[in-house]
Amino acid sequence: MTSPAAQPIPKNQPRASAIQLDEVNKVYRTDRIETLALSKIDLDVQKGEFISIMGPSGSGKSTLLNLIGLLDRPSSGSILVNGKPAAELSDRSMARMRNEEIGFIFQTFHLIPDLNVVDNVELPLLYRRSSGNERRLMAEAALRRVGLTARMRHFPSQLSGGQRQRVAIARAIVGNPGILLADEPTGNLDSQMGDEIMGILEDLNQAESATIIMVTHDQKLAERTERTVRLFDGRQVS
Amino acid sequence: MIRHVMRIVWNRKRSTALMMTELLISFLVLCTVLSIGAYYLDNWRQPLGFDYEDVWSLSAFYPVANRNDPVERAALLATSRQVMNSIRSHSEVVVASPTANVPYSGGSNNWGTFLPDGTMARYLWSEVRPEIKEVYGLEVVEGRWLEDGDESLADLPIVITRSMGRMFFGEESPLGKIIPRLDETGAPREAEKYYHVQRVVGVVEIFRKSGELAQEPHAAFVARSLDDPERGRAPGGYVVRVEPGTTAAFEEQLISSLQQIAPEWSFEVEPVATMRSRSLRNSMMPLVIGATVAAFLILMVGMGLVGILWQNVTQRTQELGLRRALGATSGAVQGQILGELLALTTLAVGLGSLLFLQVPLLHFLDFVPGRIFFGGTFAALLLIYPFVLICGLYPSWLAMRVQPAQALQYE
């Protein structure tokens, strides 16, 4: 992570907002049913902050993460990412923001099985102007960051779950985004592997001031973050 | 990005084998259809070498008891001379000549001999009167045309087409040369009773008896004797140049005048232009049927390709959603699908070209010039890419519409 936000920000210093949600609602409509997935969510995540989102299944955690990650648009309310109002962004601008300012880590890794580790990590860089050589160097640096340089030519099927998640983290950080969104990153891992992954995320947050929003079911992991947002039936309860 | 696309295609070679096969079949069908089309187009563009407007074909059918009986042969020749004179006597007739090789007619008279390498050389053998040059509007490009009296010379003067000259003598001028008479071992044949040495006296550019769509035959003209029973036979056909505007009524008039001279003979008259229309119609029919079948085949292959691509996009929903999440625009996702399709097409085209061009390289269809195959392959190359892009439009449009939030939900 060598972005302008790379210098650690002291925790007690006032910081600018990375994410701001104001009265955000998300309603899914079909011909017959209207489902309120999120209701009146207000959230302010500062740059360099590491927060967790908790809640039972169906409470709207992933929907909230999708909205923050500009993968979806809210039904009402406003979302600002690094000060830019999402409602005013075209699809192309949203794609660029996802590419340059946001990194995603998924529970099921979402690696492309037909690409080897380094090619998987390079993937976000394909959608911005960079040469093949630059891409390779950046991907190797990201893999070094997660301690996986020895497995660069391996395919996902040849890796353990923890290694796959480390590849996914390398892919998320390869483009130096300021914000990392992790959707249950340890959900498919045993406790030891989960601990390793959590360590990497903490390190990214502390050493490089990455803003991290992590969805988790694990209370212990949530306690390791700066604060926890709790959702229930689409509503923010804390 | 190109390297990434090629890598994906290569790494998925097993799962894309079916699509690759579809593309290979499409390309080979296109190569075949276009090469056949190029072959006939190339033939069509060659000059005919003769004029068929205001030229009529007259067929004579006569009873023969014993073809080798000199008395009967002499009698038939005498009647043929009268028939010839009668044809010429009509004011509507400009000029006429006997010939066994009437353009666009089904039958032909050929001569064959072996070449030094043991292959058989065949050429149209037209025994004619010198006037046929005027009937057809033939142009002599080298040497001279046939003359009265040529038929009696010891070395039979022969006028050949340029391609026939090349077949026997390469790039040398054939004038004054004798058409070799060899056996299958390439050795000169022993003297034959009725054989006369054929000495080339002239060259015409081309004479495509079977018309525009057929390949050029090698052809030779020699003077026919209607006087000498030893060297002449009663002709079975004539070509007649009539005055422009001569109506079909003259056909009846001509036949009845000939019937008076030879009551036991029967005659048929037909304008060569009519024979040409019929011949073209008959030649085009299998081509049209073949082209229709090929078009349906390509349509089927195209629909199959759309189906496979559709399935491919459906199976890759999660990957496409991931690409969108990582920053790909919907256009980039469409570009990914079409790019992979074009990469696969390039592989199929490369393999298909290698296979298809073996036909000319291994001389499988030697009568078709190699440039036809290369031209057909090139044209197929130009067509296959727009074809697969059209097939890929709908599946790639579906890929564009993949919503990342939904796609990434599926486990």
C-alpha cells in the first residue's frame, strides 16, 4: 500500500471521512413483494479506521457492504466515498472508483480457478492504464505483503483456504486502494487461519492506514476492531 | 489485456474445446463454400474465346449401316457436302462449318495422348472447315488459321489454344512443332494407319466449349475433309452464323430445305444462345442447392455457437461479477467475452487454414488453381470474424448486464 494514505494516521488525531452514509434505505421490489433490506442507515467511517459490522443472517450486512463498495445503488439516502457522492457517479466512474479506491475481500475468495496466483492478483490492474511489467511488479509486491511469493505460479486449486484468502487480500491491495471491504473474510477458515488473516488486515490498517470495514459473525474478531456496527432486520441497532 | 485473454483461453482449452470445434467447422465450411464460389467466379471472368450471339447449332442424324464401308462413307460424305452447300445457300446464313464440338452441347469429341511423365493429355478435337473462324469470331494470336487444302497435307495443320501449347511445349512457341504421340511409358508410339502427324500452325487464345462456369479445356482445330472418304467422315453437327435478327421461322425453313436433300436424315436447329441459357441453368442448380445447404449449415453452426457462448456466460456469472467489482466497466466485460471469442477464432482459423491449405499443397484437386484455395481461405478469414462477432453479440450483452452485487451472492 503505497497510496498517499500510506503514512499511519495517529488514532487520536481527527481524520477525514472515508465513507459517509446518510439515511440510506435499500428496498428490493418484485411484482408482488417489497422487501426492506436496509432502513435509515447512518454511518461515518473515518480514514484509517477499522470497523466491523455484525448481525444475524439476513440483517443486511452484505447489502450494506455492497452499497459502500458501489456494487449497488441505494433506494434513497446518500453515500459519500472519499467525499464523492455515489448518486452523482456514472457507471463508468463507479467502476473507476471500485478499481482505484476500494478493495474487496470475499468469504469464498472468488479467485478465478483458471488463472494462477499472480494472474489473479493482477486482475484489478487490467482495468487501469499500466504496462504488463508494472502489473507484474505490483502483483509480486502485494504477494510479498501477504507472504505468498513462493506460490505465485500455483493455481487456486493447489492452495489451502488460508492461502487462497491471502491471494484474495493481495488482489484487494494490489492497486493501493484506501478502503478495504471484507465480507466475512475468515468465515471459511479454521480459527488458526482466521487469526492469520485477521493479523494481515490489522497490519494493513495499522502500518498503512487502510480503512477497513469487515463483516463478521465472530464476536472475538469484532472485538479486535475499533468499533462495531450492529444490524438487525435492516436497521442499525448500535 | 490481450495476453490475459490469450492466457484465459489457453488455460480453459478443455472447456472451450466444443466452441473451438464449432468455430473450426464454421471456418472450414466457409473456406469450402468460398473456394467453390471463387472457382466459378474465376471461370466466369475468363474469356469464352467465341461469340455465341446469332450462332445456331444444327445437328444432323443419319442412319449408318457400316461405318467402315468405304462406299457408304463416300455416300454419306456426298450428302454432307450437299447439306453444307444447302445451308450456305440461304441468304439468312452468313457462314457455316461442320463441327463435333458445338458450344454448350452435352457431347464433345476429344483426342488423347500421353505426356512424357505418363499422364494423359486430353484435348477437344474439332474437325472443322476454315469458315468456323468467322462463325465463332475466333482470334488467332500466333501463326495462321486453317486454310482450304490443309486437310490434304501429309502433316495435318492444327490450330491449338494457348493452354494446350503450354501443356505440350511449356513457354516455348508451339508454332511448327509436332504434337507428340507417346505411349504411357513416354516412348513414341509406333506408326498407326489412320494417324496423321499434327503440326501446329496457329494459336488461338482460348476456346471454352462448355461455357462460362466450366474450366478451360485444351482445344485443337483441324481442317475436315468433306471430299476424301479416307480422311473425312460425315459430320454430325454444324454451326451456322445467321444474319442478326433472323427469326425462329428460319429454323423450320432451313430444316425443310435440308430434309429435301436428305429425306432419311433428321435435323435439329437451336440457337447457341438458348443452349447457353439452358446450360447455365443446369450448372447453377447444384451450386444454388449447395450454397443453400452451406448457408443452413453455417446458420446451424452459428446458432450452436450462440448457445455455447450463452451457456459459457451463464456459467461465468460469478467471475463476471467479480470483474465488475474489481473495476471492469460493462463495456470491458463485453470486451472480455468478445476478446476471448476472437482469440478462440484465431486459434481455429490458424488450425483450419493449416488443414484446408493441405488440399492445394498436396495436389488433391489439381485442376483447381492454388490461388483459388488461398483466395477462398482469405475470404473466409474476412467473413469468419464478423460472423463470430455477430454470434457473440447477444451472449456478450448478457454478460454486460451481470450485476456484481447479485453475481457475487451465489456460492
